[in-house]
Amino acid sequence: MDTLFFLKAFLLFLAPGPTNALLMAGSVKREKAVRLLAAQACGYAIAAASWFSLRPWVPPGALQALKLVAAGWLVVLGLRLIASARIGTSKEGDAISVLATSVLNPKAFIYCLAIVPMDVGPRALGIFWIMLLMITAATGSAWLVLGRRLGEDARMADRVAGAALIAFALLLLRPLIPVLAT
């Protein structure tokens, strides 16, 4: 694992989305941060375990297509955030909502199939799984702090997060540039 791996994973999970919006909303409502972070960790742990178990059946050529789709999705989300589409921070920021949203969040899919190298063995996948939990704890904590600091007025955070999504998409595409150039 190198610095670029950590940067990609950190930017991915720091980017706004439904789970982070619920964490921020829960923070605005002054819910217990530990309960929300535990729900997020459980949700991502379940999702990652599912995606890691599917890795042996992913054809080698499909990885490049998955990275292209993931990068396109991230660019669209980033542009929407920069343009003005505000994150929907509902007032339902409870732990059950955070758990369910984390399980269904496509960020776990992108992490497991596009960021974690496909040639690692089963034991190394356990390390990547633990890294996922540590990174999501750090980024989830950042969203909780952001919710406390900004409250309902988080427009600048949306723009910065949108730019981060686009930057992550470019990092994701970086290894594919030689392939796309041919």
C-alpha cells in the first residue's frame, strides 16, 4: 500500500454522498457520534465483505470498464455538487439509516473492485478491509465535525467536495491513460 492508495481511498470516502449527508445531519441534530460512526463502519464492513467475496468472478478485462464507469459516475456527482445541487441532508440522521445507506453505498464497490489491487491474496484482503474501516472512521468523523461547524449552511463544503470527487476520478483514470491512448 502506497501513499496514492491512501489518497484515493480517503478522497473517495470523504466525498459527499448519502452516508456522509446522514452523518452531517445527525451531527446537526446532536446525535451520538459514536453510534453513527459504528453504524457506518458496520454498513461498509458488510458491503466490503460482499464485494471482496465476488472478486474471484470478475473477469480481468472488466476491471478497466468498471474503473471507467466509476470515474464517470464520480465526475457527474462532482459537477452536480459544484454547479449547485445541494446534498440532501434529511433530518433522519439516525444510526439505522446510516447503516442501511452505507451497505448500499457504491463507494464500497469502487473501493473493493477499482482501488484495491486485483492480484492480492485472501489474507491481504483482510488488511484492505481493516484499512477501509479506518479510512471510513476518519472521513466519517470529518463529516460529523463539518456538521457541527457548518450546521445547515454547507454550500462551500459541497463545492470543495465536488472538486475532490473530480480529482479522485482523474486519479482513478491515471493508470488507464496508456490503455485509452492506444
